[in-house]
Amino acid sequence: MTTGIIFNIQRFSLHDGPGIRTTVFAKGCTLRCIWCHNPEAISPHLETGAHGQVFGQPMTAAEVLLIVEKDRRYYDTSGGGLTLSGGEPLFQFAFARELLSRAKASGLHTALDTAGNVPRGWVAEILPFVDLFLYDIKAHTPDVHRRLTGAPNTRILNNLDYLVEHGAAVRLRCPLIPGINDSVDHLRFIAALSRRFPQLDGIDLMPFHDLAAGKWRAVGRTWQLDEIKSAAPDQQAAWLNVLRAEGCDRARIG
Amino acid sequence: MNEPHPFSVEHAFTEAYRRHQHTHPALREAYCLQAQFPAIFLPIRKDDRFAGRIAYKHIGFSPQPHTGGVGYYCDHAALRAIIEAHPLSASDHRAVEAMLDFWRTEETRAKVRAAMPPTLAEALPSDAWTEEPGVVFPLYRMAGANLDYDRLLHRGIPGLRADVTAVRAAATPDSAAFYDALLIALNTLERSALYLAEQADKGGFARIAASLRAIAVYAPETLHQAIQLVYLYTMHATLQCNFGRMDMYLGDFLQHDLETGRTTREEALDDLIGFWRIMPSFEANLERVKFDLRVIIGGRGRRNPENADAFALLALEASDRVRGIVPQLSLRCYTGMNPDVYTRALDLIGSGATFPILYNDDVNIPAVMRAFDIDEAAAEQYVPFGCGEYVIDHRSFGTPNAIINLPKGLEITLRGGVDSITGARMGLSGGSLPDFSTFDDLLAAYQRQVEYFTDAAGEFQALEYRVAGQEAAFLYFSLLYDDCLERGMPMFSGGVRHLGGTYETYGNITAADSLTAIRRWVYEERTIAPEMLLTALDADFEGYAQVREQLLNAPKFGNDDETADAMAVWVLEQVCGVTRAQREKTALDSFLVVVINNSAHILLGKLTAASADGRRAGEPLTNGHTATNGMEKNGVTALLNSMVKLDPTIHAGATHNLKFARSVFTQHRPALEALLQTYFSCGGTQAMITTVNRDDLIAAIEHPEHYAHLIVRVGGFSARFIDLPPETQREIIQRMLWE
């Protein structure tokens, strides 16, 4: 059985898909977003933090499911289920496939929180086991995307096309960092995606918060956004206004 | 002092008692109550909608004087403080001294203590549970009466008098004295109504006066008269009261008033708000009284569910409008209940009110059937009183008259029966931790310790009832408790149908988690030697940070962890088992554990050494069936899954505190409703939910002047956050907040 490196399992998760969910966070990522709020997820390996704490725990899919199953009754009444997140949860592809396929086979609702910067073959292969994709949109051009995340968004958008064309339920999740990627152009880009894919499940704007700074230090990485503050409510309202002006009124603050 | 004659009421009361000292105790009580009423009524206040506020004098009769005690009481400390601050004339002084001297042995509390046989006194050496370390302490009170208000309202004062007179005709001499005393008590009640009516007239309270005159002569016909009679009667019975299934007994009055156009819903709401505002402790914040004042709404087994639900909605609205720390509005939920009532209740909780407390009939009724050994119809009449103890409405009595500190029980078991704070011997010796070669040996020693103390608690409970019954008839209870009238016997002298008792256990989870850690590190992994554990605990972990770290890392209750939860189940079953066994060993019909909390888990924690769960000396014990603060790390579903493993059929109530961020109610309401629904369907019995923003709590410490409205649940009661002592405030902020 494949072993995954898991860095957190969060029960009673209300923010990663419908209903009451258990969100499983897997280590490893194909991007290097400067605002990353789970820096302990970037490396796929076990890490020891600055205060001696260990990030990551090897677990088999069966072991993870034992924990996930404990709250099945809560999923049943709330329409919830399992969310696999990261990092990039497809980074440990074999593990992700095993976990999601077993979960699906046992009747759990499955969500996958992915940035989509992975080979097309993986996306195609995982599709049957995922009830809902939570799909990250981070920047509007390949260059800006590369500057902010270390990779262009070409493959990400192609994979999005593929998923929508193949009937996947997709919800866009758009982290917005004041002064970094909340330009009008980026917001217009999100609105354009909304127009192009009316069948999307929804669009969540994820306002930046600066709670991750301490975690960056804990894993010995340098936090570059000291100057950026959490997005104020009026700023969030302004984003929604831009989107509405572009004909996208289904975006929500997530 | 404003009284023309210093302590005239106290003197009159004492005189009445002396004169009838050797009369039948029921009659003596009746005569004494004549000296107490109407003397202890307070003036009607400007905005009051009902009359009958009282303040106990320093000497008097009450089932539960809030200065502590039972029956005839004398507040020696307060009286002495007053005469020292305001010197009296020599003769007045002598008179007061003589009174103090008289009551020293005559007050019921002293008689209970004096009646303890030496073996019992050895097990329960101290009454000072807030000041001295100990395992079990006695409590002196007859708490938690839930009177038959239906009977009161249907019969009224004249009807009750007719009922007593009818049974009096064929009574034995002993019963005759009891009945005569009841008739005197009814006369006293009527006299109070007329006295207050006169006061109301003088103060220009025409409506109050009219209702009081009406209830002196007839059974009440309107909601206003009904509330007035309920309040007036209750204040005669006890200040520290509980109001039972109010929606049932007032619902028909509300409906009738509305149907006949006698009142509008708005007026009825104003009356109910007026009722809430004259609840004792509503403003005065009387420390002990706020633990009671339950009002129960909802639930199966109501004869008039539609009218009752209409009243329940009004009660929710009244609580919403006043946002007080009392009454402790409690909603019994059940499958098929009126969804409006449930929705309104969650709205209220979500808006930051600490009420209603939610109870789950689907689980509780079968649980009460087993715990009390009664049929379903009787179990449907369960009511939580005080901090959450169940009794059967006007059929059973179950005052909690002993408390046990379970971690202290474990603490002395580890040390051969010696208290590690004072070095005093308490409980059984039987070896210390290094002597127990297996974990099972330790468990066996702990079991013996708990059983020894619980036997003492059961014996005490029965003894306190016996002495209370010898001393008084508790007339206003007996009149509205099933069977007393028919049997011709007062409450505690054979009258009440089901004489139970309850036993407050504290720190259950602290004890369980400690045992789990000891098993793991001392007996299984053997990474901590028994001697080292004791040294580390005695040192409060100073110099033993690593030992503490290991202890903290052992499995903890509240995480849906099989090992830790199984130990919590064992600890509960063990203490419930030896408690329940008291019905074989004593005259009690039942003796049941309650896992409630008021602030005792904090006070007892102060007197408890460091424990093997990693808790430092003096820190609070766990609270009800809740995890140790900060130790529930797997989310609220895991906590709830742990909670429902604890068997509800072996005790008489447990509290479950849950604290949510306001946003869970405002932004995730469907998920929240699903969470509660699942918890209840999986066996959850009860939920005390608080919604807060942590930032508000922190800001309230810094700027109390801006946060007078912030009400939080401490456990068994609600409190204004800013009124709480700093350690309690800290404890509340540390409690896990689910978001």
C-alpha cells in the first residue's frame, strides 16, 4: 500500500467544500507561491522545525480513512465529506489516487483542493474519483504567475479546460493578496473565466491573511510579505464590485 | 440599621421557635414562617409587574438559605460583623448574643453535623470545601425542588385549602398536625397576598393589587394572576428556586388570555419580561442563587404541546430581550418538535445569548428510565434543575449533598492516603504508587478509595434527609409534591414518592487522563519511574519539564481516541456504580452521580496538587464532560464523538460546554445544525453552547466598562464576563473555541 506524507488532518472543516468535512493535508508542492499559507507543505519530505517540531507523518490511505470515517455521520447529515488538500495534493499522486478512489468506493463525497500545475495524465486519471475540484486561480498571465508562484499558468489553464470539458464539478478558489495579485486585470481575468465556464460550481475569493508568517519562520523559510496586511473588508467589497461590473456576480468571499 | 428595633424579625422568629420548640415540627415550622412572612418582603419597585421580592433575614427558615445551610439557619458571621460595626446598647447586645448562642446548636445544619457517627465524621472531617483540601465534602441544603405548579394554579389557594381539609378529616394525630401546619402555611400565603395588595395599592400598582386580591380568593384566571401566584408561592418556599415546566403550566393561561382578548401578545411578553426581571439574582447577582432559577420549555410529555410551544416562543423572546444571567432557560428538544421553537432557540444562541441550554429528550428519557428505574411516562417528566441535575417533576427529590474531587482521590491513592498539600492523612492508606506492581493494582486501590468516600457520601445524604425530616416538614414543598398530602407525611418523613440524592463529581476527565498517562508512561513504556512521577508531581514539575511534556503527550479525552476515551468511560462507570449502589446500602431510593459544573472545578482545582495528565498544581479541573482546556486537538466532531461514549443511563445529568465562534452560527448555520443533529442522534444528551469572539473577551478584560453586556457560560451558570474573577476569565479564554 502506498504511504503518503500527511502534515495535518483537520476535522470539522467548514471552509474546504460543502458541509462538514475532514480535510487531509498532504506534503509536497509544484508551486512556490510567495504568500503560501502552508509553507510546511512545500517540501514533500518530513521536516524538523526551528523548535524541534516535526512536520509530516507517513500514513497509508487506509490509516487516513480510519480517521476520516469517524465523522461519517456528520458528513451524512451535512452533505460533507473528505477534502484532500496540500501543498499540491497530487504531488504524491499514487497516494492521492489510492485515497480518493477508496473514499469514493466507500461512498464518501470527495473534494480535491488543487492548483492544477500537474501533468494532464494525472488530472485525467484522478477525475473519476473526485466529486468536486477546488481549483486555484492565482494570476492572470504566464509571466506574472511565474513571478509569484515560480511557474507559468499555461498548464493550469489547460487542465482547467480539460476538467470542465469532461464534466467535472469545479469551484474556483482565488487567493487575493493586496498589492500583489488583486489588480483589476486579474479580477477581469477571473470574471472572464466565469463567463467562459457558466457551469462552474462557484467562485471563492480567498482574502490574504498574514497568519502564516510565523509558520514560514518555523520551517526556516523567509517570509517576504511583511509589508502586506490582511485584506480589509472594504477592500474585499471593492474586489466584488470589480467582478460585478464585469458581469460576474457569483463570486463570494470564501 | 434602619429597623426601629435591631433585628426585630430575627428576635420574633427566634421567639416563635422557642415557644414551639417541642411542638410537632410541622406546626413549629408553620408558626416560624408566620414570623418570617410578610416581614421579609421587599418594597415593590417602580417598574415591577409583580410583587413578592424577598430578602432573607439573618435568622430564619429556608430549604437552602444562600448563606449556606438547610432549614433553620442563623448567619452567625453576618450578625457578628454587624454588631461589631454598629455597637448596640448593652441589653440589645446581650439579646443578640443570646440568640446567637441559641442557634449555634439549634440550626438544622449544626444538627446534621452533630448527628454524624464518628466513622462518618472521620471520612468527612471538613465542611470548608473551598478552603481546605479534601476528597469528599458534605453540602447542607434541600436543593432542587420542582413543585407541582399545575396543581397550584388549578386549585389556587382556596382549592388547596379544601384539599387539605378533606384529607384532614380522617387523619391520624400525627398526620393531623402536618395537615394543620399546611393550613397555617396556606393562611400565611393568603395573608402575604393581601399584605402585598395593600402595599401595591399604596404604591399605585393597581394591576398587581388586583391580581393579588384575586388569587387570595380564587384560583388564577389570567396569565398575570398565574405568574403572580407562582412567584409568591415560590418565594414562600425558597429563594433559591427552580420553575420547572413553565410552558406547560402557563401555556394555557397565555392561550386563554389571547383568545378572550384579555391581553395581547405584546402585553404578555412584557409580563414575562417582568417575571424574568424579578427573578432573584437577576440584578443582585446573588452568588449561589444564580446556579438555580431554571425554566424548562419544550419536551415530550406535555399535556398541551401547542399552547406550551406558544409560551416557549414567548419565553425565548423574553430571554432575548432581557439578556440576563437568569433565568436559566432550558429547552428540551425531541424528534418531531415544533421547528419554530428550535430555530428560534438557535437564533438566540447564535446571537450571543447563553440560553437556552439544549437537552435531548430522545436520549434523556430512556436514560432517565434506567437511571431512576421508572417507566416512560414518569421519565418524560424529567427536569434539569440547578447546574443540570435531573429530578422527576414534583415526584422525586434529588438534592446534591456531597461533592467528590476525583483527582484528589487519585492524588491520595498515589501517596498512601496522604494529602500532598497538607501532608494530612485522608481516606484509605493501602500503599503508594511504587507499591503497585501493575496498573490494575493501582486501579483497584483507586476504586477502593472512591468507594470508601462514596459510601460516606451516601450515608451523609441519607442522614441529612433524616435530620431535615425530624426538624421540619418543608411545608411549601410538601404541599406541592406528589403523595405527601395523600400519605399525610411531610417531604422528608416518608411523603415524597421518590427520595433520591445526587453526588457532584468533579475533575472526572482530569482523573481519567491522569490514569491514561500513568498507564502509558509508568506501566507500559516505563519511561517514567513511579518515584520520579511522584517527585515531579510534588515539585509541580519544577525541574521536571520533560516529564510533564511526556504526560501532556499521552492520549487525552476529547480527541476520539479509543485509549483515552475508554479510560474516561471507566472512571465514570466506576464512580457511578459505587454511587448507585447506595440505594442498597442506605434508605435512599436512588443516589446518582451528576457531572455538572458551577465554578467548583476551579475552586477544587486550587486545592489539588499537580496531576499526572500534566496539569499544574492549582489549575482548574476539567469541567463536566469536557476535555481539558487546549487538549482537544482533533476538532469538535472528535470531541462530540468522545462525549457520546460516556453512558448517559447511569447518572442524573452531565454538562457539555461547547464554545463556537459567532461566525459558525452566522455563516455556517446549516453545518452547525447538522452538527447538533448528528450529535443528538449519536447519543448526545445536552449542550451548553456559547458563541463568542475571542477578541471580545480579551478586549473585555482591558476595557470592562464597555462590556457589561457580555454574558458567558461558566458551566452550570451564566455570568457577566466582567464580574468574574481573573482566573475564571483566563480559563474561559483558554477554552477551545470551534471555528
